[in-house]
Amino acid sequence: MNSFTGPTVYIPRDTTALSLGSDKVARSIQQIADEKSLPLHIVRNGSRGLYWLEPMIEVQTERGRIAYGPVTEDEVENFMAAECWLENKNHPLYLGPTEDIPYLKNQQRLTFSRVGIIDPLAIDEYCALDGFAGLHKALQDSPQEIVSTVTESGLRGRGGAAFPTGIKWQTVLNTPADQKYIVCNADEGDSGTYADRMIMESDPFCLIEGMTIAGLAVGATQGYIYLREEYPLAEQVLRDAITIATANNYLGNNILGSSKAFAIEVRLGAGAYICGEETALLESLEGKRGMVRAKPPLPAIHGLWQQPTVVNNVISLASVPIILSRGANYYKDFGMGNSRGTLPFQLAGNIKRAGLVELAFGPTLNSLLHDFGGGTRTGKPMKAVQVGGPLGAYLPAQQWDIELDYEAFIDIDAVLGHGGIVAFDDSVDMSEQARFSMEFCAVESCGKCTPCRIGSIRGVEVIDKICNGERVEANTELLEELCETMIHGSLCAMGGMTPFPVMSALKHFPEDFSSSVSRSSTGLERV
Amino acid sequence: MTTAINLSIRQVEVVTNIVNTMQALPGALLPILHAVQDKLGYIPPASLPLVAEGLNLSRAEVHGVVSFYHYFRSTPAGNHTIQICRAESCQAMGARALESHAKKTLNIDYQQTTADGDITLEPVYCLGNCACSPAIRIGDDVHGHVDTDKFDQLVSTLRTHVVEVK
């Protein structure tokens, strides 16, 4: 591979690029190259996350990587005829140097610094771009030094709960036990989020490195990645990456000759949203129904098989290597208030330029939706935005100038969550969305606590009554009371946060709940 | 005593092998159920006693786990399983219209299989393809920007493919 002299062409193969036909594109390019006896070197990189340009092909030139996109299957013949593997500025799909595309250039990619650049399974490419630098540092530090660095960095759980990662690690470090565990929560079930998937598919060694550092920090020798079944490509990439990392002594019983041990196993979920909740996830890993546990005891003290366990989201763990290699202050200097570092925002739904935007905390939704996102894909006015997954509030336009910061969002009864941002145009009926939130909760509730299990079903019924014009005032009051009960009486965020989208829809878009609105029946059936 | 009525000899072999190979894993039940479904296409209710005995669990406990998870199925699926994403990002791009189109053209509801045993339709809550909504999954392949035309095209490819195989 190193002796290769022909032009290099990068064709992404993450789930989204594949969903737009990138495999077929790669095959066609290879075929045409073979026919013309062109010595093209095709690299299957991850995706840069500029998804509206996928399949986005990059070619290596003297002045760096040049992008073209979207190069769909239909465009391949023309792409090859125009000799695009050389820089062809006149080609209609020419985008210029990749790093100069404003969408990418205006980001602050720390956690995603390698994503889309390298072949995800090429460990030498990973190492060449600072890969395992954090692990090398961690091997020189004491466990307490590692934990202190993470604490000082201000990193908070990126899965949504935003609990300080260092404090969680400290608890596990301080709890004596023969066996401790690192559990990576890769049950990324929130609609509008795909950052975890991107890390796992496009830079899996980064997650492996982060988990290994966590293991060294708290004294855990076994790690589990609890991955959702809906991500078959991520599963394949992770399993391959673990094998490669083990063969290269980055995992195993003698990590880089240090005599320290750490192993990782991938475990698959089975289509239960609730297993993204950390205690339900632990139950599931133990081979049980994904029933939420009451807390306390905290998983950090009584976690997997009752042993001290770090449960962290993919992005939290994947942010650790750069914190170790560059230092706590480097990371902490990004962000605002108590939200330090960066968050990979994910633009989704009805948005023109959908994709991953990693930025320091603090930009406004408006800047993401318009400067990056370019407004709706349908071209209609944007009406509502749901931030933070199915348990996040719907925000109307007047709230889009609030800074994206954990505390600022809590102040308006909303959540940043995992950074997913789903845009809706003005054809959306917010009563349908509110109803769906309750319906989703009913489908996915583990059933352990009553407010969630029964409240969600009653919630669907009450919303139907309001929309049908039955005793609107009394039923609206009842819905509000029900939501209060769910918020305060549920065991976990499933029942405790489902009221957020419901109440925000009712509060900001009351006109949609009127019985005079004509409704499609398609979304209103139970499954 | 294990009774495995209604299982074929091959099914008994497959399940027994899986249980024997994996029973020592910590938290082995989900990996075992995945392996059974991967091999047999579903988890036959009659196989539960074999799994239960191998893990020293009650049959009720195993049934409780199988029935808790949406992904595990107790009956065989069609030749192809199509999952349509029902989550918010896809809703914002027309998933409601897509799912009603799918049900109408295939003439089945969710969790049902076409009369010819060819296609099973299932709902799914997010495929992580939210930048290209609406999304569907056929087998392990995810498709993005799926409107009704693209859906029909994909279905007709599946149907043609089956004829070729036969």
C-alpha cells in the first residue's frame, strides 16, 4: 500500500453514504478504472458528516484533498470521463479543497478530528493523526491523575444527562472491588442523532482508546460496548477494530508492554429504546429484561453484576483521548458556562444541509439551522425544532436565539441531550407530534413504574379528546396534571421527560390542538 | 427433562450447539437469543426450554426476555423484512405518508407478512440515518431519502430478485 503511486480516491462507506449508494459508486469507479487501466487507489474512508453532499468523493492532489459531491451512481460515468481524480475545477460537482468547505471549515472538530479522513480500520493512519497519544499519556499517569484530568476538563456526559464524567469515574475509582467494568452506552436510539454511529463506523479506535483509558483510570479490566441492533455496520467495524487493536497490543493482557490489562466485548441490544437508560442497559447486559433499576444505588457503586461500573456514552468516551493528549485546559477552553468543550450537533429532519456540526458550546440554534443548515429541505418556512431526541422539547422560532448550553436549555424546560436537532416545516401538526411522544413512551416503557406505563396510554387518550373538541379546557388541565405526575413520579427519564415534547407542543402551538384542524389519520394508529 | 416438541431435528441441533458454546459467557441470554434468531430466522417457542435448561433459568424467565425485546420474533418472518422508521426526523420528511403507502401497496399492517410469504413489514424507531430521512432498512441495508416511488422501486427489486433465485 505504501509503495502505491497512482491517484488516491476516497469514497465513504458509513451507513448514510451507503444509504445513498456509495458502494455502487465505488464499484462503478473501480470498474471504469479497470477498463481504462487507470491505477486508481480507492480508499473507503468514513464520512465527514457533510451528509447533503454524500456520496462525497475526495481525491488526493498536491494541494490536499479535493471534494466532489454528491456523486451519485448516475454521475459516475461523467465523473470518470472528466478525469476528476485530477483536480477538475470545471466539473459541476467540484467543491474545492474539502477543508475549505465553509460547513466544515467553520467547525471545531476535536472528538471528530479524524472522522471521514482515515480508513476507519487502518491503525497506522489512526496513529499518524495523534491516535493513541492519550493512551500513551494515561499509561504514564496514576489512576488518580487520569481521573483528575478528566474532572478538570469539565467533560459532562454526552449521552444526554450531562453528569460530570470525572465525578463518575472518581466514584468508581474510590470504590474497592475485585472486578470493575467500563460499559459504553452505544444504544443511540434518539431520533435525529447519529454522532455515536459516526464515531463507531468512522473512527472506532478512538472509542477503544477512550474506553481503555477509562479502564486504566478506575481499575477496570473488562469493557462492554452495548450496541443497538439497528447498527449492523457499526457492529462489524467495531468487532474488526477490536481484533486489530488486540493484535497490536492496544488491548489485551499487556497493553503496550505495561502489564496493564483491558478487554472489550461488543454486545447487541434487541430493539428496546429503554435500554439506553443506564440501569436498564445493565439489566440487559446481564441477560434480563431491560427493566429500569431504582437509584440509588448508583451504577458507579453497584453496577454490572453489582460491581462498580462506569457507564458512559460513546461521545463521552471518545472525547477522553484528546483530553488526555492535549490536557484538561485545552479542552476546557472551549465552551461556555458549565458546558465545557465541544458538542457534535446533528442536523436532521427537514433541513437542507443535514450533517454533523461539532462546535464549542454556545452557538444559537438559529446559526445551526440557517448558517449551517440552510433552512428547510422542502423550502417551506420552518415551524418547530425538536432538540435532544424524542424526550426533548419542541422549540418555536422565538426560542432559536438561545445559546446551546446545558443550563440555558434547562431554564426553558428543554434539554440539549445528545445534540440531535430535528427541524419541521409548517406542514407539521404539533398535536400529532405530542400524541406520538406519548405513544412512543407507551410502546417503549419498561413497565416498571406506573406513571410511565399507564400515564403514557392515558396521555394518548387525553390528547385525542382535546383534538376532538371534548371538554377541551378540563382535558387540557388533566393533561397538564398527568404530565406533572409523570415528571415527578417516574423512575427514569423515559416517563420523566416524555412530558417535555408534549407540554412544549401544547404551550407553543396551541392552535394545532383545536378540533377544527383537519388531520391525516396515518400517524395516529397504535402499533 | 427437556421437551422440544415441534422443533425439527436440525433446530434442536442448532439451539443445543449455540447453548453449549455460549452458556459460559457472562450474561449469556441475549447473545444466545441473537444467535438462535440469526441461525433460524426466529426464536421458536419450543426452543425456550433448551435455552432455559442450559442457563439454569426458568422457562418463564426466558420467555419474559424474548417477549420484552421488539427485535426478537417468535414466528418466522418473510423472505425479506422491511423496517420503516417511524421516528421524528423521518416524520418531518414524510414518514407517515410513506408508512401508509407501504401498508397499502403491500396490503399488510406492521408485524405482518404478505400472503406469498415474501415481505414482512416492521416499524423501527430510528436507524441513525436521520440526515437522509425518511429511512428504511431491508435486511442489513439502510436506504435514505425514501419517497413512495423509491419504496416501490426497492420492493420491485426484491420481488424480481426472489423470482431469479427460484
